Amino acid sequence: MKIDFQYSTDFLGMNAAELGHTCMHLLCTAGEGSFVFNGKCYHIVKNDLVVMPQPNRAKNVAAAHVMQVEWFAADEKYLHSLLPSNNYSIGGSISLNQNPVIKLDDRQAAIMLEDFHRLRDRLNDRHLLFYREMMGSLCLTMIYDIFELHARREANDTHSDRTAYIVRQLTDLLSTGISRTEREVSYYAQRLNVSTKYLSATVKRVTGHSVSSFIDRATVPILKKYLNDERLSLSQIADRMNFSSLSYFSRYCTKHLGQSPSDYRRSLQPRSR
């Protein structure tokens, strides 16, 4: 069964099949354990934070008897939809795919636990009219706290891995907002002076995700920003975003927002009980 949000203290259940569409945020609070991710073994101890998209990819999960963890998982596409297009998440996710473990000090670990507990304590408030919006706000707080921690890790590391260079060029392009009008993989390959096949294979190898997924991740926040602006008609938005037809625009919205553009706009209005 597909889940939106889940909190748990079960380390051995971190790679359950039903979590495959989520991004997991796991903090080790005592003891030690290990897992294999993308063919590499990671050993984690107290205050290690693990940020792992599609945690079902983790293998050989093992824990010492005294190990304790807390984790929060949320639908990965939902988390991506919360962020603005010119954000740290695209570049950060590349690095986390290569090394999902961030070492924290006691103060930083306490901040992460506070984020987890705020989410845990509101999980059962599904009766609220704006439940998903409220959970999204709490998720954003957690995400930006993680961005801060990860940015500090990256600032202290030196990178000589040339295999990620083409991917970083892609993310630099996407951060300009160009996907508002350009969403074809071939366009980005041409801009980067490589073949479409090479770009697709390189991005998949380095990040575990397709080029299209990164393009969509940058585009959806732009789309939502326009839909949130009631001054713009749907036809105007479709034109601004260079969709060939209103029907294609509608299909794109349905695919990436889970509802038609008209339904999305209606969902923004206060609902009566």
C-alpha cells in the first residue's frame, strides 16, 4: 500500500518494499549498524543522519543489539513538489546518492530529532482540512535543516570526481528556470555539447535518476507558482510554459500534480466542513 508519511524506530524495516517511492531520513541515536547502498557498505553510529531516496534499494541491513534509530519517510515526489525550482535539492541529491550519510554533532542531532518528532506528533491529524499543507510545512523545516547540514559537509569536502561534472552542469542549467519552456532531454544534451544517450547514461549512473526526473523536479515548482496566481488563465500558463496545446498542459499537470489544473486550483480554496 502506498504511503504518504511514516515514522518508525525499526532500523531493519528501513528497506521495506512499500517504502520504495519515499525518501527516508534516519538518525542513529545509539549503537551501530550497517547497510549496502549503490554497491557500497556504510557503517553508521550515534548521530549519523542517513538521507536515502528509494530506501528499498538498501541491502544487507544489519544492526547491533543496542542500536536505536528514528526515521521519517515521505513520498519523494511530494517532497520535491514542496521546493522552489532554484533550490539546493537537485545538486544535493546527487551528492547524497553517492554518500547518504551525514555526521552530526549532538546539537545538530537534537535539531533533527525535534523535526522528526513534530512530524510524528501530527501524523494522525488527517481529519484536518489542510493536513497535507501542514505536513508539507513541517517537512520543509526538516528539509532546510538537512540542507544546512549537508551544505556544511560539502564545504568541508574536496571533490575531484569528474564523473559528476556533466550532471552539475545540467543542474546549473536547471537552476536558471529554463525548464519553464524547455523540457526535452535533447535540448539539454545540445546545450552541454554531448549526445542525448551520453547525458542520459551519465546522469543515471551518477544519480540513480533519469534526466527527465530532474527536469520535472525543476519544472513542477514553476508550474505550481503559476497555478497559484489567479490572475493567470490556464491558457496563459500553457503559453508561458511553451506547451503545444491546452490538453497537453492538462495531462502534464495530472501526471505531476495528481490532478487537473482546474482541480488543483480548486484545491487551493478553503474547504467547508
